[in-house]
Amino acid sequence: MSNSLQQHGYTEIYKQLRLRMKNNGLDTIKVLVTRRAGKYQYAFTGSAEQVVKAEAIIAAWG
């Protein structure tokens, strides 16, 4: 995950993730953002195909 996202608060990260998912055709996926040990963690809920695509988007974000 990009360090630039780590510098933002929860609300901004959630907004950016939702926008990025929507722009990539993942309107129905749910995003869960948590913070553990000072780093944000991301979990996606939806069909297996959409979760894989969302994880690929996050991995390529940086």
C-alpha cells in the first residue's frame, strides 16, 4: 500500500478506496479499513472475483 495513503486519516482513505473501486467497475464491493500497529489494513467483501480484482488494484496503487 502506498505510503501516501498511510499519512491520511480513516475517512480520506475510505473515500479514496471507494472512489477507486467504483472507477474500476466494483460498485458492489464493500471495503473495511482498520488500523493495526500504526498501519491501515484493508479487507474487501464481495464475490471472489471482485475481491481478487480489488486486491490487485490496491497492490498496484503504490
